[in-house]
Amino acid sequence: MDSKDAASFTFWTVLSKTRLLLGVKIAKAAACRNFVKAKQEAEAAQEARKKKKLAWGFEAKKRWETKSNMGYM
């Protein structure tokens, strides 16, 4: 193998390794994107499942119940 072939060989070797590393970085980025998307969907679903706040407060409900029971006492 002469020097020209050796230089050509190392160039293509470096190029193939660079492409391989680029492919790995792209795969990791895609996996990260998918993870973040799934996490956001899970958080959105969890927020939707949360119990909704009542239209009245506890004290207002207690007064209403007490008022309705006054006739039975």
C-alpha cells in the first residue's frame, strides 16, 4: 500500500466513522424527542383527570345544608 492509498484509506475510514457518529447523534435526538413528546402527553392526560374544583366553597355548602335541615329540627 503506497502513501496515496493509505491517505485515501484513512480519509474514507474517518468519513465512515463520522457518518456513524452522526447517525448515533440523530438516533439519540429522535429518542429524546419521542420521550419528551410522550412525557408531555402523559402530563396533559394527568391534568385532564384531575378533580375539578367545586363551584361553591365548603362554607357555602355547609350553610346551604344547615339551612335546608332547619325545618326538621
